[in-house]
Amino acid sequence: MYLDNNLSKEFDSFLVQLHDSERVLELAKERKSPTAVAALADVIAVAMQADLTVTEAELAADILVDLTKKLEIQIRAGLALRLSALERLPLRLALHIANDVPEVAKAFLENTPVLGDMDLFYIIQGQGSEHWQAIAKRQNLSDKVINLLVEKEDALTSENILNNEHIALPERSIEMLMDFVQQNTALMVQFAKRGEVSEKLLLELYWKVNAEQRAVITDLVGLDLSANVIDEQLQDIGVDFTNVTFGQLNVTKDMQATARKMKESGSLDVKKMSYALKNDQLGLFYAMFAEFSEIPLGQLDEIFREDQSKVFPVVAKALGLDRSTFVCFLLQTRKLRNNGLLIDHSHLYKAIQLFNSVTVEMADTLMKQLTSAAQTA
């Protein structure tokens, strides 16, 4: 019924190979189906290599789609697997297979090079988790497709994304996955192992999970901050800390507890405080500095945000901080507390002058007055 004098010899050859379709379909109904699968796949492969016109290619696609609809799932799955290796395939046929039941579509979705981003986009939006999981295993995925898959918040799909070593995760996906693994902690190991996840992000994640999960992160990446702390669970600390909030800055109980534990173990030092600031962990820095200086936490924000910076130079000199550390702490805390705005240059110059001019003895005296006043307040 498909014969037409206007069709090419290549298309005639394609039709001849499909002419015995009844026999092929009979083979397909048998339990021993590899012969039928191979026969159909070979016919399609040969047709795709032929020099067909646009009209002939469209007609071939119609014929093949109609044919596959008559096959049982087991046969369709085998055929889909074989066709997934072809670089040329009618898009209509490819989309038909990709939107088939999961048993048929999964291997095809994972391997076929025929589908583009827009095709994958519509498949993701129109199908369910098993189709998403297969797409997440593809060796080539664009940032947009990866983001769309992660947005589905499906655990198995996210797991496949995290385990896919052939793709680079975009920043948006990393952010979404970081939130997702806090609720789906079974994926935390895969997330922490991804090369795109910075130590800064892991540190942020560290403060948002429980002690057991923190230990997992520490074992995986060896966060310097926790080296002397995380071995003992934070809930074992017997001091009742409260959250301290300065505007949008929140110094949590866990941050205060960790700082106290560091001091007790003798591991609280300038290096660790600098590390916290480097990673934008201002709340943790405040907790550490309060323990390090014995200045009440409630006073620190006022000291660091003081416009003229007259108190912190004295505090820094009394604590034995060198000038570079003093300047670093002053600039970083001011920047983080003022949405990236730096301290006025004239104020910085005066603060450095004060730091240079004040003696250790004078600074010690002023520091004692500061801490004693705080204790009586």
C-alpha cells in the first residue's frame, strides 16, 4: 500500500525489507524474541543510512511508529535499546520511544544522541520519576536540563545526577541540591564528594545538619574548623547557650557551643577565626571571638560596627593580634555586616594609627575596664 512511483529506490528498498512484517511480528510474539528485535533494528538502521527525501523520511517514521505500537513491551524494550545506539533516527520515532512506558523508554533515554534539550524538556515535564532518572544518567546534559531535573526534588533522580561523573553541575543545581540533601540525608555523601561543591558550601551545610551528619561531612572532607571539635557530639555540651541575633546575623547555639569547645580543648586560635571569616561564616567568627577575647557576645557587634573604630584597635592590641590580622578582621566584619560595603578609608587610616600608637599596657588597662563594665552591666 506504500508503493509509489515517485518514491526513490532507497525508500523502495526500505519498504521491501518491511514487507515481511507479519512474519517479524509473529517472531516478536514468541518468547524467544531476539531474532525479531534484530530484524526490526537492522531494517531501521539501514533506512536511516539511506538518502531519503524529507517526505520519505516522514513516511518512514509513520510506518515505524505504527509498527512499534503493535509490539509487546518486552520486544519494544529490546528494540529501544538497539535503536539508542543510532545517531540518525526519525525524531517522531525517537519521541514515541522516549515517551513509552519506563520499561521501554529508560535505556533509550539514557543513551540516544538524537534527543535535544527541547525534546528532553518536554519529556521531563510530561513524564514521571522513572523517565527523569534515566535522563539524569545521560553523559551529555545542558545546565538547563540539569536544573530542571533537580527542581523536581525527586530523590532517585537527584541521586543519579550526583552520581553522574560525566556532567558538571551548574551553580543553581548545587544550591538546590544543598537544600535538598538537608532533608534527604542519604544523599549527603554523594553531594559532599562532588568536585563542584566548595568547602565554603560544605561549611554552610555543616551548620544546618545534626551531629551525626556533621561527622559524615568531616570524615569526607576534613573541615579544619571541626578537627578538634566534632569528635564529640554537640548535644553533650552541658552549657545552656541561647541564640543571639544582630539584625540578619544569627549566632546560633551550635556556633557558640563549638567555639566554647574549641577554647576548652586549646584549639581556638587566630587561624581558625580567620578561616571562618574567609568562608563568610560571620556568626561563627563572632562566637569564636567572644570566647577568645572574653568579651560578652552581646557587645561584639557594637564594637565591630562602630563608625570611628576606636574600640576594636584597643581590643586587638590587648589580645596580641598583629596589624595584618587586625586590619583583616576589621575589614571583613565590616564588609559582611554592611552587605559588601567597605569601611571608609579615613576611618580605616585612623583605626590603624590608633592600633600603632596604643601600647600593650594601655590596651590591657582599657580591655579590663571594658570587660568589667560588661560584667556589671
